[in-house]
Amino acid sequence: MNVNSTVIGKPISRVDGRLKTTGAARYAADHRPVEGRPLHAVLVKSSIASGRITGFDLSALQSMSGFVRFVSHLDGALIRTIKNPVDGAFAAGEEYTPFENDRVHFVGQHIGLVVAQTLEVAEAAAKAVVVDYETSAARIEFADPTAEVRQPDLYNTGEELQVSRGHVEAGLVEAVEIVKATYTTPIEHHNPIEPSATLAVWDGDHLTIYDATQGSVNDKNYVAFGMSVDPKNVRVLNPFIGGGFGCKGFTWPHTLIAAAAARAVEQPVLLVLSRKDMYTSCGHRPYTEQEVTLAADADGVLTATRHRTQSYRSLVGDHVEPCGMTTAMLYQCDNLEVTHSVRVLNRPSGTPLRSPGEAPGTFALESAMDELAEKLGMDPVDLRRRNHTDIDQRNGRKWSSKHLLECYDRGAEKIGWGRRKAPGQWRDGNDLVGLGMATACYPGYRMPTQTRLTLDRDGTLHVGVAVQDIGTGLYTVLAQMVAERFGTSPENVRVLIGDSDLPPGPLAGGSMTTASVAAAVDDGCRALSEKLRARLVDMGHTPGNEPLVIDGGALRSGPLSVPAAEVIPTDVHEIVAEGGSDDTYGFTGGVETDKSFYSFGAIFAEVRIDRDFGIIRVPKMTGVFDVGRVINAKTARSQMLGGMTFGIGMALMEETFIDDKTGRFVNPSLGEYYVPVNADVNEFDVEMLDIPDYDFNPFGARGLGEISNVGASAAIANAVYNATGIRVRHLPIRLDDLLEDLPR
Amino acid sequence: MAASAHQLRIDLTVNGTVHGIDIDPRTTLLDLLRETLDLTGTKKGCNHGQCGACTVHVNGKRVLACLTLAALCDGADVRTIEGVGTPEKLHPLQDAFIAHDGFQCGYCTSGQIMSALAALEEPWGPDDAAIKEAMSGNICRCGAYPNIVAAVQEVRKSAEGGRNA
């Protein structure tokens, strides 16, 4: 690695920026079949939480001009039965097969699809379908005593969800101060601005799908299985995705339904989910109740830690919100118990939402740390330093690279931590002012990835891999990586992603794409370089040991310079090399190593609260992150801004309400589910330590999509406490939580 | 287009081109642009006027195309993102969005740019707080807000400089 790179780490503008700012970037619903226009489809969803469908009355539809077809379980085996959510080849958000039978498990379940010549007719027809049900008893309320309770062993990463070490009771006896409190986090929805959408186009037994998915390869395998066709005959294209945040990660039934309908009507079908559909069709973060016990001696050393998480799952989806995973890892503590339990309810399915587990888990853990610091009379930053460890508490391994103490130092300096006063004591005009902080962390994951590197006769490099840019900047990052390896400008690199026909890569989740492609690109560039050197030798040249540079249409090595058009024979047009890595890091069952991989950071927040109205504002947030080498300073900073903005939403605004009687979400719209808007966001101060982690991959980068959201809600909650002396143990924190008790 | 028995004829100008179209009276301006005219740069995020992704200009003012019936646009002059600039020839605001990284996934971006172009002609005042307020009808879930403000400010200041010069 050239540490003085002219490419890596530079704030290069997005290479796809011209397409995105002119409306020329095509997202799933913007594509059209090669010939003709697609039929439009609209979902019919269950309005009951439990029971069976006894019939559909379609009489109103038949007279609608432009109505084409209604598809449901009555059509027989349109879709092959999927027995497991994880079939080996794919991971689905739900383990049920759409339209398999008459059973209904939650409100919003897809029970039918209307296909029509226009969207207006499809929408009217979907509304006109009358469904007859036989309802059965539903378990909806979180505390329903009849609900089955499960204690799952493992999260989907393979990490243990029930962890015990030492003796918590003995640790409690040793302590001089104990915090024991219950924290809750609400149901939250991803709400990417692009709703999920699928355009399914059949050509014989070949299927092309334009899908709003975070994982084209996963999607391809799922659809191929459900449609009983060879995965080779399915191509998923997702060159642009309008955000995902997890809800387009695992693949969902609507994609299969669109494919099945297109086959049934023998025409291309476009299914675009409505905003309301998005609340029940592709997951949410479930409500969590977290009981945290922290015990410490007089010096603030933790003597016992207990973190018990209760959450829920649907009947057909197995997502567990793994809130305690961070707790089992982060602070030095020999006596620890982490448990997770889920209640099985007639609710829509949960799924990972940006930093699943870490975001709600650190709200509880880092709020409890703040409460403990208060009890001990210690500075909250000092308490965290006191319990800092350079050993992964789960397995005794050293970290590949951990600079968390520097994050605390830099963050405290940048926010002006020294200004902090005792709770409720800082007044500025009519505002109560407070500062709070929290630790941020997120695992380092890496998945097997293959790449194809190509040099054409113009001297342009091409890199192809079936990964996707959901807004992270991957197009640009890939161009930079290849440019770095061949000593050229990113403008000289064409990036091909978002196509399942390319060499396989992982889905965009777990903040793992950059680290995964880093290893694959490194190997692909090595393979191309070797081929090109061999070709130069064949041509009678003697390339030296200097790195091969490809720039200005020529290949150079030391004094040697040969035009690409001469190196590449006229009959082949290009030289192609494939490379990659089969290694998995960070997941159970990955590469055997004596190190653990994690990103760390510290988030500091300043809040100002109107003394009369209790309105909470966040004038400034500072985040300092240890996320390995930064590949692109501009897009990396943007991701951090986005994560911290997500954190403001989680802390102060976002909540989906469920009606315990009917099982319906009460506020499934952007008008009633509040997310941050421009006026809600103020100053962000982001710094990345930029210390490479070469144990993790050859470019030294770790992921950064999720860590920026971790700790943000706790930092704000702790700042609210510092400003007011009021401890709010649930999210979101709203003015009515403060109004009655605000210090006058 | 097949479909409803009841069709309405409207004439409207979109990005300088005159169209005479038979429409289903239920059609929104947004669906007309996307599904009939294939102008897919304008996005549907919520279809309820809550996200701003579908912002276009009608007779010079910003409107939410999802809340505007196409039938009410007879005779209207509509401008969409496709009428602002092209990948080969960007409008200065598009350039500024790229330079300041005023987007991530890019899905809300057409609406942000159409909103900002209109806001620059509206009486909002020069400071960041005013621009944030003017741009708060356009949700960016990726959280590019400070970068959007920076991009709009750059264009506003250079326009101001041009006027003062």
C-alpha cells in the first residue's frame, strides 16, 4: 500500500454523480422492458392478524376496463415451497412461501396481486377486492401471557445470543454502586425514500429482474428457487438503489410474487410497493425491552454486567434484535450475563435495520454507563476509560486495530467536554444546555468476493463485481481501489456493479462491502498485472520490478512504455483476469485467526432544551471514528453524517405504533412517522483516525455505514439528562417526557 | 394506452415539448410523467406529498407532482429534472450537488434540486437557517442535509455575486 497515495483517502466526487443529479440514474421502477410497456401490479394485503382466507369476491373487478388478472393462493403452485429462511444459497426475510395456502399470520401479509394495464386501474382494482376471512385468536400485545417465548442460541452472524461468564451475583456483592434499569426502544422502520420495486421480465425460461435489492446474488438464488428455474437463467439488475438501510437486504416475498405474476400473465410486470406497503412487506426494527445491570467498585471498575433483552418475532420471520452483543464484547468485565428472548407474535416480521442490535443495545448500555458514572461521581468519559480493554471479552483475542481511547480524547476536545456542568445547571437564555457522550462500535465483517478486471485497447480499466452501491459510494471507492493498484486516475476506471451475472459478491449489509471488495480487487489487479507482464514478455519486452502503471493509454514499468493498443491483440479487444478471496472474517466459522475485528468510535452530543416548551434541539454532534483506512474522505464523511442523522431520528422522533387489538400499524406514512428533515439537523463534526487495518484486508479499510448510527441515541439521551436532570429510558425522547419536570 | 372508459384530453408543455395526451382522469402528474412520458427522473417516494421526491415546476412554481392531478395541468408549462441539465451539460446547481456530495443514494436528489431551484427564486433570505427551512419539505433519508445546504449556498452566493458585479 502506498501510504502517500494520490487516490486512496482523497475526497473524490462520486463517479455516478452526473447520473444521479440529472435524473438519468435508473432505479428499479425506472426500467422498461426492451419491448412494449409492463403491466402494473398492486398488492392485496390481509387486514386481519390471524386466520384464513375463505374467499375473494372479484365481481367489481371484472367490469374494469384494463383489469388483467388477480393472482392468489387459489391459482395453485405458482411458487415453489420455501421451507427455510436460509436455504444455503439465499437468505430470505421470511420463511413462508407467498400464496402457498389460505393462512394469515399478520396484518399486511400479501394475499393477492392485481395486474392491470395501467397503475390507475390496478390501484382501483386492488381496492375493490373483497376478502372473506375466518379469524382466529391472535397474539399481538407484547406482554400477551399466552405467547410462546423462545431463547434463540445464535444471531444470523453465528454469534452467541446467550452468554455467561464468571459469577454475576458474586460481582454484585463486590460492588459499591449498582445501576439496574429497564430501557425500551420502539418499533422503527427503515423508510428508504425509494420504495421496494420489482420489474420482472420473462423470455422463455429466462427471467430478468430489475429489483430494488441490497443483494443481487441473494435475490437471484431466492427467485430461481421459488420459480423452479436454474439460477443461471435468472439475472438480477440493481445498478442504482434508492437507499435500503436493511429493508432491501434479505430478499422478500413481493419479488417472488412479481416474478410469478409475470410468468402467469406472460407479460412483463412492474410491482412498486406503496409507502404503506413498506411498513409490512420488508421488515422493521422490533420493539425491545432491555434490563441492564451494571455494578462497579469505588474506582469505577465494573464487577458485574447483566443485559437481558426481550423482543419479539413474527410467526414467519426469525429476526432477533441482538441488543446484548455489544455488551458481551466492549468493556472489561469478568462477571457477565447476556440473554435474549423473543415472543412469537402475530405481527409483521422484523429484520436488520442499520446497526441491528448495536443501535438499540448501546442506547441501553451507554445510558446505564452514564447513570453509573453519575452514581459514582465520575466523569462519564473517565468511567469508560477505566473499563477499556484491548482484549475482546468474548474470546480473549487481541483486536486487529483498536484506537478507542484516541476517539474519546479527540471527541472530548472537539465538543468542548470541559464546558459540561452538573445536571440542570447550564442555562443559556431560555435554554437548558447539556452534553452527553457514548461509545460507538460495530463488528468488522468480510465475505467471499470475486472480481473481473479488464484492460481494453484504449487503456481503460474495467472492474466488475456483483455488489451494489446503495448510496455508500461504492462505485467511486472501487474506481479508486483499481486506480491505486495501477497508478492511474479513477477517471480511467469503469465500474460495473449491480448485476448478478458479474462475479459474485456479498449483499450490502453489515458494513462489509468495502472490506470484501478490497481483498477481491487486490487479487484481481494482481492477476491482471501478471497477465499483462506475461504479455509484455511475449512481445519481447523486459518489464522491470517496478509496479505496472496503466495511464494515458499506455502500460509502463520503469522506463518501459507500451501503448495498450499494442499490448492487446486486435482480435481479442481486451485482456481479462479474474481474482478474488474466499475468506470470511468476523462471522462464526470464518478464517481462523488470533485477532478480532471491530470498528470503534465516540459520539458526543450537545442539546439545547427550551425551558418553557421542552423542545429538544441538537445544535452539535461530534463523532470520532476508528474505522481503518478511509478510502474516500468525501463519501466516508457523508456516510457518517447520515448515520448521525439516523441517530437523531432514533433519539428524538422515530416510532411506529401498533394497535394491540387489530395488529395494525397506526402510522404507516412519512407524515406520521417522523424522520429528520433539513431543519432538524445542525452542525456535525466528523473525524476519522484513518489508521489502516491491514490484518483485515489489503486496503486496510473497515466498514462505516452502521457505526455512525451506534451510540448516537445514547449520547443524545445522556445530553438530555445532563441538561435537565431528567433520565428518559425510552426512545424516542419527546418534549412531553420532559415538560412536567423541567427545572425552572 | 388502454384503460378507463373515461378519458380526458389534455395539452401540456414538458421541458419545452408540447404533448397532447388522452389521460385517465385519476392520473397524477407524477404518474403521467413517469409512466406515459417515460420521464423517470422524477421519483415517487410516498405518493402522499410527504417526502418531496416528486417535486417539479408547474408554471415556474415548485409543486408535488404526486398531489397534482394531470387533468388540472391542461395548458400548463411543466419543468422536470430532465429539463434542468444533462450528464454532459450540468446546471451549476447539479455541479454543486456533486462537489458538496449533496446526496448518497440519489433517489431524493431530483426533488431536492427542483425544490432548491425554486427556493432560490423565492423570498427566503440568505442564511443557512432559511435554506434549511426552505428545503425541509424534501426528505433525504441518507442524511445529506448539510451538504445540500452547502450546495445551495454556493449557487445562491455565485448568483448574488453575478447580480452585484
